[in-house]
Amino acid sequence: MPKVCAICGKGPVFGNNVSHSHKATKRKWNPNLQRVKAATKSGTKRIWVCTRCIRSGKVKKAI
């Protein structure tokens, strides 16, 4: 599964888990991507889109 939104380009963000003792370990936040059948210029395609783009109406869903 690609980790990038096809519409806005939102991808994973990296940072640290910080414990109570302030020991930092690496971690990753992935975007909430959904596979959507969308209408594009070249026809109907299944693309990975973040839920923010779906909710805001940037994606025209195909029937």
C-alpha cells in the first residue's frame, strides 16, 4: 500500500515516542488512507486518498 494521498500528497510523519523517563524511540504516524473508486480525467480509477480529501469533497467518487 502506498503511504501517500493521490490528491494532496499527505504522507507519513516521523518523530519520537517519549517515555516517562524521557527516553526517545523512533515512531511513525501514517495518514488515514482509503482506497476509493474515483472519477479522473482518464476514466474511473481506484486511488489511495486520505479521509480529509474525501470529507472535503476534493474527490469525485465514481458509481
